[in-house]
Amino acid sequence: MHISQIETTDLFLGPEGAPRQVVRVTLTVEQPTPPVSVRIDGPTVRTPEPVVTAALAAGESVTVEVGVQVAAPAPEGSWHRITVVAQTPAARVTADGELRAAATGWTVWMVSHFHYDPVWWNTQRGFTELWQQLPDVPGADRLRPPFVRTAFDLVRAHLDAARHDDDYRFVLAEIDYLQPYWNVFVDDRADLRRLLREGRVELVGGMYNEPNTNLTHPESTIRNAVQGIGYQRDVLGGDPRTAWMLDVFGHDPAFPGLMADAGLTSSAWARGPFHQVGAKRHTGDITRMQFPSEFEWLSPTGRGLLTAYLADHYVAGWGMERKETLDEAMAEAYAQYRELRKVAATRNVLLPVGHDHNIPSRWCTEIHRAWPQRYQWPRFRMGVPRDFFAAVRAELTGAADGAGTAGLAPAARRPSPQTRDMNPVYTGKDVSYIDTKQAQRATETLLLDAERLATLAMLLGDRYPSEALDKAWRLLSYGAHHDAVTGTESDQVYLDLLAGWREAHELAGTAWRDAAAGLAAHVDTEGGGQAVLLVNSLSWARDGIARIRLRYPAPGPAGVVVRDETGADLPAVAEGLTRHDDGSIAEVDLSVPASAVPALGYRVLRVATDDQRATVEAARADAVPARPVTGWSATSGPRRSATRPSRWMPTRAEAVPCAASWTAAPAVTCCARTGSATN
């Protein structure tokens, strides 16, 4: 008989009041051996209760767990000399070693989840309901792992797991699957709300989806949060607190501040700044991280969120599901704990138990129940992010109770503040499918411009186009998903997304055109020549270049001139000039400087042809000055009609209908009218 291995662990046996650290001892016998008693002695170590093995057959090896007590003081990490003694009535062997003192108080929070992409290589219809019916991937159903289901099946599976197992807890996140599920499966509403009240399911994310915020406008992030929090709280009855951005490929530095302003208190994500799969999976060394996995993520405003970086990715706990027995699953869970604890800010470890589109794990609740039957510390508990972050805050503030974090000092401390933008992640996503980024940003700019102009028009009596603008923002939220605007999607998904961006742009363009025409109806444009209304949608005065497209029936003018309110000629660059057969102008684009357009105000320029020069000169005395927003005023009596082309180009002043384009709208917007206010 000999002792072949001595392994120090950070496991503890009970009782709770006198925990015993576990040392694993492996014995190997060469011949049949009666039961063996194993104990561990040392100057500062004793064994309250030796472990006795069963009888061993020749050549058999066995590993036993011996619980020892280490005399105080024994700070975590201190080393102690030990001697392992294994004996039978007829034989006695010893082996010397060292024990590294561990600490009690650790808790592993197993959070069951599934990551869902409404678009990626499959379409939303495929990922949500059908899966296998994908036009460009024949036999897609055969390609998916056995644990993968559609969103409808996944929500039902996790709800069923909670119905059948009182210990099961899980999270639900994105509106792009929650809303259709809520609308279709009405019978599940009561159970979902009951589980929310009981704290057994938590709605996380607080957003419509998981947007890639370093590629979109901050206003898109805000609207995404408004849509997400509004639905999760006011429709489903949840209380979203955690920005659950697991798979996002890049983060806006302002994101934590915006989410704090929205009422969220924490965030969790797996990508960046330590490569796309985390320090552990990328380098093999989790300690390559430069700060703890829990930290205070600060925005430039100084506001932020307590954040958990999933240092071994959001699939860390799914390795348990790949095991065949409970003992193997427990060993995998313990191995994850030993890695993740190395970078934890407190004695709490977040272990995400999930994957992409996965069913509930068969082992997490079994570990939750079986672990305390074997060990006192660390503890493995089913939980939700709210439980984890509450435990982290309690320890940081010194308010943790003995049951959760025994033996901790009461002094409060602050999590490590981090201000970096948590990039880069997947730099290719910033340049691939560049038109997706251009479409998103162009529509965001146009939509913001349309909202401002529509607000001014509403103050003057027009109806605010709330439905159209709301739909446009929702389409932009959908397009901001980390597998949409980034360009990581399949060709079929790309084509579907283009339709969404196009619709959003058209909705915004229509709102812009209607608002500009409505505002034009309140501006005095009488006088010679053709009036061009320049509108500034920003809250400060600014300069810019206005582009004016002019078209004339035959015979057209021989030349044109653009003048300001005082009658002074403005320099202009003519492009795209076409002429009628007689040499007169048929069409021309003019670029002219627009200076000092007032904040939320306007200026009126005039385009005169050769035969209108005298009329324009005579109108100098009655010139319309540049006007701030207070210049917009409701007219008395019947409202004057405005020339309203059926289709305007939102980036240009124009005198005739023309096609819309993807070009981003400038802050100084323009519209053209004929000289008469009543024609």
C-alpha cells in the first residue's frame, strides 16, 4: 500500500460552525487490503474524524476526501506542513506534503439562460418558430445541436422546467422573442407573471435586443431601452435591472451611463475587452485580465453600472450539460469555480449555464440539491442576476450576512472603476457590409431631424406623426442588433434587413417632408423669384452647404442667381447641368453657402432667373430676416397652403419632386417654394 497523490482543495465539509477543509488522498494497493483509515496530521493541522475506506482489491486505487481543521490564524493562501497517515491493523504508511489554507464564504450563482439571435445565419422566422425551413441552407434542421430549439420552444421548455421543479430559476431577455411569445401563447401569461412575482424568473436586458452600440447613434440606444424597459415592465410585469448584453461585439463608452439613467443598476456581457471569447478561452490564462470580473463600468458622464464580465464566456457552465453523470457534472462545475474565482471581485461567482438557443440544463438543479449534501463551502445555488449582484453589493458594503459570506471583514470597499469603452471586439464587423452601417446612421440622422421639425410643426397646429416615427425607431432597434448592423448575417437575413432600413428611412423621410412643408406654410415667402426655405434643426446657429435642385420646362432660363434676404448674390457651384435644345437650362443642382441659420429657425433665400432679376431687386426693401424658432408663428384666418412636392430629397433643397436617397440628412435642411404664398 502506498499514498500516490495528495491534493489540497478549497472544498469544505460541515458542520457550518466548524468547517473542515478537504484534502484529497489517493491510495494504491498491490494486494487485497482490508479497510484503510486515513488521517492528516501537522503542527497546525488536525483531523477531527479519520476517513475509512472499504476493503480494496489487488491493484485498486481509491481517492478519499479527508476533512481537516487548520489552527488560527490561517489566512487564505498560507501554507502548512502536513503528514498523511494511512493504516490498517497490519500496515501503516505516511507521506509528507503541504496544505494551502482556503477560505469559506464562497458562493457560485448558477444562472440558467439561453442566448437568442433573432437574426444571424437564420432568419427571424426560422430562429423563432420554424428553424429548418431556410431557403439557402437545405437540411438546416440536421445541422443544429440536439440541445438547440426555436425561441417559441425554448420559452416553453424553460417555463415547463420551472413548473415541474421548484428549484429551477432562469432569465428571459429580448423583446424580439418575448413579444411574439406573449402574443401567441396567451395561456402561459399567468404562469410567467407568477414566476416573476416569486423571483424564479428575471427579465433582464432592459432593451429591445442586444444592440451593438459602438456602431449606432446614442439616441438609438436610448430608444432601444425605452422599448425594452417599457415592454418588460409595463406589459409583462417584470422589473428589469441588468443590461444583459452577452454577445455584443462592441460597446459605446456612454452605454453604462445611459443605462443608469434608464434605471438599470447592473450589466453583464461576455465579449471585450479581452478578445471575443475572453481571456481564458483566448489565452488559456484567465488571470491575463487586468481587473476583476466585477467592476464599476463608468461612462464619460460619471454614471455607470456594477458590471460582471463573463470571463469564460456566456457558455461557461454549459460544459456541465455535456457530462453523463451527476458526479461528472459536479466536477465540471467545481473546475469552473476554481477558474472564475481567480478574477472575482468578491466571494461570489457568476456561472452562466446556457448556450445559443439551448434548452434547460439537466444538471443545474441537481447540483443545487446535491452539493450541500456533500460540502459546506463553496455553495452552488440556482439564482438569477439580481441574486448575484445583491450578494456582490452586500459584500462590498460590508453588509453580507454570515450565511452568504462567512468570515468577511465588515469594512466597505468600492469595486474597481473602469472607464474604457470595452473595445475592440471583432474589428471586421466595423467594415464588413458597410452599407448596413451607412443605412443605420443615415436613417438615425434623418429621423432625429424629422422629429425636431415635426415638433415645431406640431406647435403650429400640425399633427405629430407619432406612429410613423415610433415604427421607424423600432425598425432601427431591430437593425442595431449585434448580428445585423455588424454584417455577420447570412445573405437572406441581409436582404430582409435592408427592407427594414429602407422602410425606416421612408417613414422618416415622409415625416421630414411633411413637417418642412407645414413649416413653410407659416413663412412669408412672397416676392420675386423662387423662395428657398433653409431650416436648422439644431439648438445652435450654424453654417452649412445647401443643395438646390432646379428644373425648368422649355424654354428655360439662360442663367440663375441665388440671393440672400438682403438681395446680395451668393456664390454657387453648379453641377449636373442639362439644357433644352434651345440652349436654355433644363436642370441644375446648385450648392450655396448657408451662413448663420438660427437655432431651430430658418432663413429664406431666392433663386432668380434672368427675367426675374428686376423683381428681386425691387423686393430688397421687404426682405425676410433670418428668424429663430420664435419666428415660427401660427397664421390668423385661413391657413396659407404650401407647395408640397409628392416626394422630396431630404438632403437637398428642391423646387421639383425628386427621388429619395440614402445620403444622411444635414442639420441645415432646406425646402423650396415658388414665390407666391397662395399658388
